Amino acid sequence: MKVAVLDIKGKDTGRKAELSDSVFGIEPNEHAVYLDVKQFLAHQRQGTHKAKERGEIAGSTRKIKKQKGTGTARAGSIKSPVFRGGGRIFGPRPKDYSQKLNKNLKRLARKSALSIKSNENAIIVVEDFDFDTPKTKDFVNVLKSLGLENKKSLIVLGDSNKGVYLSSRNFKGSDVVTNSGLSTYKILNASSVVLLEGSLEGIESNLNNK
């Protein structure tokens, strides 16, 4: 599949980029996509939630009233969960939410996500560019030229590009990653995926590598 290569002003350069059918033209596997997105979101959870149980509450251990003759239920500790300020019953404990997926399934999920975006005509190929001085204004101007200033976008770089990355940090509507940092969630979360020419070879190499 061939896609027109644009410059940073959004104009056609007259060149075409070849997008591999094995990456951008497969039949999407929805279950693989679901599992990969689920893993990504699970890894965002810190799992540090913790509530104190009755054995961890600071308080007196004396019996608070006599066993019988009060006309109410017996009670042995002020730290009991039935009293205000007592421990919590079955409260949250620290937990590791990370999940494991094999590499082939994750590759399939990313290829499926890219194929979905390709079918939606939501992939734009732009010639490689850089900024001499990191400026958010310059980055926003590029997005405006591509018609993406009011849309969520994902910019995929070939290699680490400090100028583009630093220019994008203050702009919340766009995410910038290298081809090795591409994830299924980020692809699907963006309205449009902007691929720099230099990233194509790396993407296809990473996802077709057995």
C-alpha cells in the first residue's frame, strides 16, 4: 500500500511511501488488541492502596465493657471494625496488577491496531524534520498544517529526536514516541497516527521480526 509523503507544511512532496501489507494491511485480531490494551492499562495502576485492619490500629487493648448484663452485644476491643475508628473489614491491600503476554501476541496486537488506523485512513506519513530550538509554537504549527491541532495525535519518530520531543511536552493533545515505544493503546487512543519517514523501516522490522 502506497501513501503520499507530506512535508511539515502539509503539502504533498510528490513522493510515495510503501506501507507493508504484513503490518498495515492484516485482518485485525480484536482479542489480541483487547489483551494488549488491558495489559497496558493494568500496568498504569500503582497497586499501593492499603487500609488498616484491626490488628494494625493504634488503640487500647482493654475490654471496653463487661461481658454480660449490658443489654447490648458483647464487645472486647475498641479496634473492632464495628466501631468508628476501628479497623476495616476486607480492606484493600497492596497488589501487583502487572500481566504477562507473549511477544508474538503483542506484535499481532500492534499490527492489528495499525491496520485498523490504515482502514480508517488515519495514518499520515511526513518527511523527517527537526527543530533547531525546542519550541511548542513550532510543534503546534506543524500540527495545524496537518489539520491535527484539535485532534488527538500520535507522532512516531524513527530515532530519538530531542528537538521534536521537547517541543511537544507542553502540548497535551499529542504524544510523541519512537518506533520502539509504539504501543497498541497509544495507536488506538489517537485520532490520527503521524509516521515520520525514518520510522517506517523500524516499525516494520520490529513487528515482522520472528
